[in-house]
Amino acid sequence: MTTTTFKEALQTGAPQVGLFTLEFATTGIGALAARSGADWILYDLEHTGWSLDDVRTSLAVSRRLDIASFVRVAGHRKDLVTTALDAGAEGIMMPWVQTAAEAAEMVSWMKYPPVGRRGSAFGLPHDLYQGGDPAISQADANAFTVFLPQIETPEAVQNARSIGEVDGVDVLFVGPLDLSTNLGVPGRWDDPAFLDALDAVVAAGRESGTATGIFCPSTDFAQMAWDKGFTVLSDGADLSVFARGLTQGLSAIRSHATGSPVAEAAPHQGY
């Protein structure tokens, strides 16, 4: 499983750089990300209005490539988690996780007994239609499934260490726009309150032995986050990557034709 490589990298502190998908639920988006060198891709069901049917084919393709395939579910419900996993998600990102108790309950939704309460059905997309000994399949899935609870409120920052200490939590993942908004400084990435909160999350990750990640609306932001200690980083989202590349290409052509400077794409503000 590609998540085995992902989890090993979390232990070493090697950067794991990926892509949020919010606009292009196309068959090959995961393959394109993998060919470009992404370590992971996340299909977002929170901010898109997509259903699982909208990303099922994309998951099926990306699951066959060297890229970890995650889904962000829309809310705190067991059925949203288990159906995403059965559809092929190798990991779940959950928004607005604020306490260790919430995180522990979510882990129980993701894991088969005796660890958790996930219902068993095999020979489906999540096990690549293999079936086989259910005890082995359950143990394998419990080992490779990734959980990325999002830290998006002051309460979550305060509880980040205890959330990270929950067995089954793999990455404390910051949503910077929600966190900065809930701190009263929306989108102000240089505000001391926001930067202090990032430092607190990284410290909580180190103390709990849990990796930390963050959505990065720009490469400058990603470099700042890496320097602070975050190791799971995004190159924005698919729509911002598309806009950035298109702006650069069009601008380069026009610049050559007219002698005008090459324009830069504005960074996406993020989530």
C-alpha cells in the first residue's frame, strides 16, 4: 500500500507533499499528480458538494499508482467515514476535530474490530476486489489506513497534544484559513496569534510523536511551514495549480510577443 511508504516517511520526518482536489474530479487527476511527484492526493467532499460517486473513479485510478489517496469527508458522521473507506480512500481527513474524545471516536469508525467498529465487507474497491481471509484483510486495513484530524480552532490547538496521543491519529493537519479566522485574524499569515498557534501545533506533534501537516496556499507559505516543523504539505489545490500554470504560460507567450513583464498568479487563500 502507498500509505505504508507515507507512514514510514512520517516517522523519518521526510517531506510529504501533495495536492488537494476541489475542482477537477477527473479520472486521471491522481495519475497526473503522481507523475508530477506528489506523495499524496486528497479528494475534498467538504467544500465541493461532491458525492462519493463523483470521486469513485478517480480513487480507483490513483489507488493503482504510487500515491496515497485520501478523502476529506464533510462532517462528523460514521457513515461518511466508512463509505469513503469502502469506496477506496486510504485515509480520512476530518474537519474541525477539537478534542481527543472526538478523535478517538473517529478512529473507531475507521478501524475494524477489535480496534474499532468499522463494518466488514471485502472484495470491494477498498481491497482492490481481492477478498481473501477477512482476518488478514482487517489487520492490513487497520495498519495502513491514515487519519488526519484537522486543527482549525483555538480549542483544537489547546488540545492538539492529547489529540495527537490518540492511537490511530497519524497527522495533526492545520486548516490555516479556518484557524486564522477562528483566531480573529482571517488570512493574515504573518499575524503573531496565527504563527504562535502554528508553533503550538508543531510542539504538540513533537510531544505526542505525531506528524504535523498544513494546507499551503503558496510556495512561500509552504517554506515557512516546513521551517516551523510541518512535514505534510500541500502545493495548494488543483484549481490554484491550474491557474498558476496557465497564468505563467499565457504571460510568457505575451511577454515574448510584447516585451512586457511576466505576470505572476495570485496565491489561493486556502482552507
